[in-house]
Amino acid sequence: MSTITCWENSKKAAKEADLRKTEEQLEKKKAEYGEKVKNKVALIHKQAEEKRATIQAKRGEEILKAGEVAAKYRATGYMPKKFLGCF
């Protein structure tokens, strides 16, 4: 009777050790995957910031160019033909 109990306890202990090992592996994989996702989110944020900066720089250039063209028209007194295109 005691040998059966001893056998049962050893088998239970072995299976519980396997369960703990598997749980630890899953936790490790979960942590690694979470880190990968965080890195991807950070990369996306960085790319978005770069795109925003590029668009903002282009917009600033367009505003400067429009200002220069307007100053040129004001200085020469010339009216662009597109301005009165609806008449």
C-alpha cells in the first residue's frame, strides 16, 4: 500500500514539475512577445513623428513660397490670371 502511495506521489510531483516548467516557458514567451509589441508600437510612433515633421517642413516651405510669390506680385503690381478666372 505504501509503495503505491509513494509511486503516486512521485508521479504527481513529476507532473507538477512539468506543469511549472511549461508555465515558466509560457510566461517567458509572453514577456518576449509583449516586448516585441512594445518595440513595434514605439517604431510606429517614431515613424509617425518623422512623417509629421516632414509634412510640417513641406508646409512651411509652401507657405514661404506663397509669401514670396505674393510679395513678387505686390512689388510688380501684376495680377495673376487665375485670380480673375471666374469672370
